[in-house]
Amino acid sequence: MSKRKVVNRTSSYRRPNPRVARSGSRSKKKPFIGRGLKIVIVVVLLIAIGISGSILYYNHSIEAPDKNSKTTKQVKINKGDTLDIIAARLEKNELINSKLCFKIKAKMLGKEASMQPGSYTLSRALSNEEIINVFSVGRKNKTITFPEGYTVRDVAAKLEKERILPADTFINACQNYKGKYKFLKGVDIKKFKLEGFLFPATYQISENATNKDIVELFLKGFATNFKQENYAILKEKKLTMHELLTIASLIEKEAALDKDRAKIASVIYNRLKKGMKLQFCATVQYALGKHKQKLYYKDLKIDSPYNTYKIKGLPPGPICSPGIKSIEAALHPANTDYLYYVVKAGGSMEHVFSNNYKDFENNKSQYLNSINQ
């Protein structure tokens, strides 16, 4: 009997199963794909966060630096200024939060090339878009009336209110003015250099006017309205221009009616001639630096060279810019012996004049009784 070859079926060798092999190969790649997907998600999230942050930053930056601010600053755009120069100037003056964001906003609005040259008074309460719109429209000429009796401070305040330029900027321009007008020769006014010379009138303020241009506008108004023959009268009266305008400014502040101007002028000259103190309430108001509806005796004691209740003679300079009628009254005072005056009883604003203290006291009592009834 032949021996049959026996095959050991418990042998460890087996034919490889291709399905198993492929399945095992795929299972090793799964962790790599998972990590890659996570990285992509994280990157996308970071980009989204970055974009969101940039949008928030941009939206904040184009808003007003201070929505409650009442501070204004003057900014000038010169012909040929680029958007980059304009943005840098605004950022330097703290009128915008970001130079870059301002430029982006201007380009988004399509107005990067539409900004008009001129001097602008801007507030920190303006957004980028509002500033850009102001620049795009440009400055328009403004017609502004400056009445008789305005001080340098009054003029400055009105210019700021009309958004022409900041008050302090105008005051500094007056203080530092170095023009060559004949009437300014030898003028040495202690408080404000051009007090009395800012001629009251209605002016057209040019859109491109500089600080000096505006000062020149007032001085040109004075030069035009002050007659050449008046210089001869000054010489005859032995008055300087400084003294004339000081007297005229007192008349301007004291007179309510034109018919009283020459009489008030006569009182000034008569009291000066006699060495009497002028004792004008208007000079006390100027010394106080503010207008008060009612002056008290303590106000009359203020220590100031402008307080004519304490000093003899004229104050050191004009207390306002007088109109031509007050200047004419100072040049041509009435021929009287009056030394006193007070508002007439009855509310007409007319003054009643006297040459002695007794009559003055009587007239004053009548006026006080009329207002206390």
C-alpha cells in the first residue's frame, strides 16, 4: 500500500488576500486626512476672525474721533495736495482716527480726486464721510455782518460760529499782524493789537481766505472809510489815531442814539480838559472781560488800566471797533459845557445832559424811579 503525501494544513502560510491588504493600507491614511481637514478649518476660522476684526477696526476708524466734541481746528487744502497729504494733515490734527482708513473711505466713495482747495474749520465730531463731503463740495463765500461796537473777541467768536476759522486763530493773527497801513504807525495797544481797527461792516469772506486775508479785509475796510482829510483834523487837534479811536470807541459803547454821539464826545473832551475821571461804565465792562446787565459798586473797583472810575485820562486803547458815526463825533464834538449825562426817564434810550453834579443827580433819580416803578 502506497503512502499518501500528507499536507500540513495548519501551516502558517496563507495566500495574501488583496482586499484585506487594500483595506489595511487605506486605514493607515485616515488619520492624515483628518488632521489636514482640521488645519484647513482652523486656517479658515483665523482668516474669518481676521477679516471680521479688520472690518470692525475699519468701521470704528471712519467714525468721528469724539462725537461730543465742540473743539474745532482749521485745515487748509492747497491746490495740488494729494489724498495722502490731506489724510496725513487730518491725522496730525487729530480730526480722524486713521490716515489709511480715511483714504480707503474716500476711494470707496469715489471722491479721492474731488477735494477742493480752501481753508476749512472742522470738528472732531465729524465722521470721515462728513469730512470728505465737506471737502468735495468746497468752501462757499459767506456774507457776514460785523456790527459797530464789536471787540476783537466778538469778531473772533462770530468767525468761529460761522465756521470760518477758530476764534483763537483769529486773535493770534491780530496780535501778530505786521502790515504797513499808515493808520497803524506807532499804535501800541496793550490788550489786543488791532482793537478798534476791525472796521464794522458787511463782508464777503472768500472760500480760500487765510487768517491774514481776513484781518486784511477788516483793515482795508477801515482804510477805505477813514477819509484822508481826517488826518489833517487829527493833526489840528493834536490827537494820535490811537487816541481818536479810543474816544470813538467810548462814544460807540455809550451812545444809543445818533443824536447823542457828538454830545457824549463833548463830555469826554470837557472832562479830560478839566482833569476829571471819565467814569464810563463801558470801560468797566471791558475791564471785566464780559458784559453784565447790571454793574455793582464792587465792579467799579476792579484794578485795571481800562477802569476809568480809577484812572484819569483815556484808557490805554479802544474798547471796541467804532463805526464811522462815532469816529465823526470824536472828530467833531458838539460845542457844549456838559460834564455829565444819564439815560433819560421814559425808556427812549436818549440821554439827558448837564453841566453840574446837582442836575446830574436829579436826572439820575428820575431815571432810577422810572425803572423801579
